[in-house]
Amino acid sequence: MIENTRRALAASKKKSKQQPRDPLIAELERVEGKLQKWLKASEKNALWFKKDPIAAMQAAGLDMEDEIMLELERITAEIARKLKRHC
């Protein structure tokens, strides 16, 4: 049984490596360390991020591609719209 679990995990890892990565996720992973450092630099930065994450990320100088930032902004706006509709 344990051997079957190991094989299943190995197959799952191999399959996930073969699937193309989402560019948005890849870009967020690329800048995560720099963003975390910026957030820890001051409470003001952290509060700004909490209030307006897109503007804060732009101010953090993460050098994200404009296309990726637009997609992120579109997604967060859609989430906010849905939350307002359900509240």
C-alpha cells in the first residue's frame, strides 16, 4: 500500500511538471520575496497593501509586466464585485 502511494505521488509530481505554468502565478512567485521584504519594511506598506494591493505592488517596484498587472487588477476587481454583490 505504501508503495502504491509513493508511485501515485511520483506520477502526480511528474504530471504537474509537464503542465504549463500559469504566467500570473509564475510572476507572483518570482516577485514574492521582494514584495514580502517591502511589506516588512514598514507598517505603512503593509496597511497600504491591505487597502489597495495593486497600487501597493506598483509602489513596491516589483518590475512586473504590465500585462500581468492588468490581469491581476482585473481578477481582484472581479472578486471585489462578487463580494459586494453577495454582501
